[in-house]
Amino acid sequence: MATVTRLEGHRILVVEDNEMIAELWASVLEDHGAQIIGPVASVKDALVAIDRHLPHSAVLDVHLVDGVSFPVARALAARAIPYVIVASFDPRDLPADLGMPPFLCKPTSLASLVEVVGTMQAAG
């Protein structure tokens, strides 16, 4: 029997510049009870959202409309907010200062996304 991940009460920032993917991620996380912040498509908007809404966790694409999301990852880490990176490149290409955050390769299954976010929430 499959375990259903519940995310009630968790504010999750969704950072993705592809509108269709962003809405899909937001929708599936909402279906599991999460409160979605965003989605946002830029580093600038993500940094504002972190300050305004203080998410419990975040889902980050790397390539955004105004650059890469590494400053967002650093801002989240500075606040001890867990995040998962979902991208279509080798995770070994992440900057060393980010450590080894949870990483999903695009395209990823929605079940994998929910599982990783749920694991971050349980650990946090």
C-alpha cells in the first residue's frame, strides 16, 4: 500500500520559469495540503518571496528568467530553510558552497517531487 505524503500547514516556495511546469508542481503540492508561495520565475521575485513569506521549504529550478537560482538557494540555506533543486543537468555541477541539497533530474515524476518535499518537511 502506497504512503500518501501530507503537507498540511507547510508553506512551499515554487521557483520555476516554465509556467506550465510551475503550475503543475504547485497544483500537485497543493493537492497534498501545501500552501504555495508563488510560483515565481525570477531570482529577484524568489528573494522577495523568501523575505515576505518565510517558506518552510522550496522547490527550485536552476535556470530562471534573470539568471541561475543559486542566490536563492544561498538565501534559503542562510535561514535554514530546506530546498530541493529540480534541474536538467548534472548535480555535480552545482557550486561547492551549496553542498549536496536534494536533487531531482528533469523531467521528474510528480510522486518523486512530493516524496522529497515531504521528506524535507519531516526532517525540518
